[in-house]
Amino acid sequence: MLQIEQVHAGYGKVEVLHGVSLHVNASECVALVGANGAGKSTLLKCICGLIPITAGSITFEGQRINGLSGHAIVRRGITMCPEGRQVFPEMSVLENLEMGAHTRHDAEQASDIEQMLDLFPVLRQRIRQQAGTLSGGEQEMLAIARALMSRPRLCIFDEPSLGLAPKIVQEVEETLARIKAMGTTILLVEQSAAMALRLSDRAYVFEAGEIVLQGTGAELQNHPEVSKAYLGY
Ligand SMILES: Nc1ncnc2c1ncn2[C@@H]1O[C@H](COP(=O)(O)OP(=O)(O)OP(=O)(O)O)[C@@H](O)[C@H]1O
Ligand SMILES: [Mg+2]
């Protein structure tokens, strides 16, 4: 579904990604793990058209998407739930959900909003509340729901558990498992490598802008270097 070939990218003169290749099959959950600063978010931004790549190619469902605008990429069926949630703080919960559907031109937005409120009951209680006044966990749920409102075929998550209490982290994990069960393909960057490897069918380990290891979630959980560096045992 998503094919990334030898991608190079960076900021100004500084190259951060030094030839990254990976792929995501339809209905898979693929995780990227790696230390801070390895380039995980940079790669996600390249996929979503937020920063340009300097070499290589990104193909989605057989068509090149590198070079397209972020808006055009959302319309192709890719949505990102960004690092740090980034809900629109001055807007209400409902308005945030409506914003998530702004690239759509069909009549089913209202029923999708209902579906999101069923999936996240806490949002229904707070539908008119300003998003900036929600708790961190509630903002994460809103960010996930807003991303789903575009009906993505590939949903990309950047550190959804960051800064959340353990109980909420568990809720996020359960939510991602449900989204996967609904048939959405997932690319997940997650600081909690244990959670990422539990959820994912396959994973890639990133180091300094390159992929150094790959395997199934189970293989990597049992890999000595991975368990030592990222799982703490
Ligand atoms: N807007 C930017 N301008 C310049 N350099 C940047 C910018 N964003 C990121 N970088 C640099 O690119 C490198 C990779 O950053 P990136 O955010 O992709 O890492 P990451 O793997 O997502 O890390 P983390 O786990 O901390 O989120 C870092 O050295 C970072 O300082
Ligand atoms: Mg990051």
C-alpha cells in the first residue's frame, strides 16, 4: 500500500534521512521505533507532504505521492495524527471533528461524527467544550477521532502515548487495536516500544536516519539489542 524507496530528506543543508526504504501492506500495523532524534517524525512528515524529500520516492496505492501537497495527500487517503496532538485549542470538540472532514464532500459526516462519539464517549460529554481545555488524554482521543474523520485508508500516528498517564496509555493502545480491527492500515511511531511491538505486525528500528533492523513485532521483542535498548530488559 505504501512504498518508501531510498528517501533522503532534511532541514536546510542538514540531511536527517539517509536513504530510508520501507513498506506497509494493506491492513497491516507497522511500527517505527528508535531513539529521540533518529528521524521518525521527519519521515512521517515526508509521507504527509509536510516537508519535501531530496531523493528517492514515496508511492501510495501504486501512485507517486512525493511532491503532492499535504491537502492532496489527505485526499488520497493518508492522514496523520501528529506528535503533541495539535488539536485546534480555540475550537470546540465538535468543530475539531468537522475540521477533520474538511477534505470530504459527501453527506455522511454527521453519521461519522456520531460513530466517533460512540467510539470515544468522553468526547460526547464534552462536545461543546473548547478543545484547549480538555485534559491531555481527552485531547489525544480528539486528535485520533479528528484523524479518522477523513476516513483514511492509512492512518499515521506519531507518539500517541506521549506524556499520558499509564491508564490513559492503555486506553490509547486499546483504541489503536480497535482502529486496526476496523480494517484501517496503521503506521505507528511510539516511544513505548513495548506497546508498539505488541500492536504491530511488523516493525522497523531507526537509528540516525537509517533503518538498522526489521522484523515482526514478536521477532523484535525477542531480539537482544532491541530488548536491551528499547524494552529495558
Ligand atoms: N524543523 C526542524 N528544523 C531543523 N531540524 C529539525 C527540525 N525538526 C527536526 N529536526 C532535526 O531532525 C532530526 C530528527 O528529528 P525527528 O523529529 O525526526 O526525530 P524523532 O525520531 O521523531 O525523535 P523523537 O523520538 O524525539 O520524536 C533531529 O536531529 C532534529 O533536531
Ligand atoms: Mg518524533
